[in-house]
Amino acid sequence: MLVQLNQTSAPRDFSITATGLPVNPSTVPARSRGPRPVVAVLGRPGRVAGLAHHLPGGWSLRQPDGFDDVRPGEIVLLGGTSVHEVGLARAVLPARTRVVALVDDEAPPEVVAGVLTAGADVCVRGGQPAILAGHLVACRRRDLAQRWASIDADRIPI
């Protein structure tokens, strides 16, 4: 009964009194979403075959020519990467760019630790598309949460 009393037909997505908050961001109308996420794939493209089918609606993959071709706001996916490549990516790319490193299934723990220490935000073993897509979505959510947190931190008087 309370839902019926408070329900309104006016579109108020994500407002305090909204009654139809989406569980999945892909169900939000396109007009209320910001830029659509893009994953810039560097490295061996065969390692991420089938990934596009597991990403949420509106996401896209592209293969830039190199680090200089990566656009602001894109998630960089380094396929079949090493510690040196992640370090190079971190040195060249802006600090806000999210870097996801994809290593081999049999990669020893030292490689995983080295890739993360070199600056990768996420390190994924193997190339199962569904698992990789889950890590990319989580990476995007952390990025958005960090942006909102920094906005709130800027408003707090010291």
C-alpha cells in the first residue's frame, strides 16, 4: 500500500523517492547513463575471444595501436602480459586509467604479485571470458565509486 501511495509516473531514476531502482545498471535507460564503458585491449587479441558476449549491454571492445592511442576513461586490458609491460603501462598512462592484466593459467604467484606491484588494478589468471568480464565490471564499479568518494571528500570542510 505504501508503494502505491508513494509511486509516481514521473521519471526520477536514482532519486531518494524512486520506486523502480534498477538492480542491474544495464536496465537503466540510455538517456540517464553517462559514457558507455570501453575496454581497450592491448596484447594478444586471441586471449580475449568471446569476451564481448559476456560484457553488459552498451560495453564495447577496441584494439588501440598502443598506449598513446588509449583514450581517457577506458579500461586497459593487457592480454598475456608481463611485469615489465604493466610497469610501462603505468608509466605512460594517466593514474586514473584502470589497468587489468591477464596472465597465463600456470603463472606462478611471483608473476601475479609482480604484476600487481607494478601497478595493475586487477590480475586475472587464464582467459575465461565470463570471469574476465566479471573482473572488468567490478573494476568499472570501483572506478565510479572512487570518483564519487573523491567528490564527497572535496565537499567536506577541513
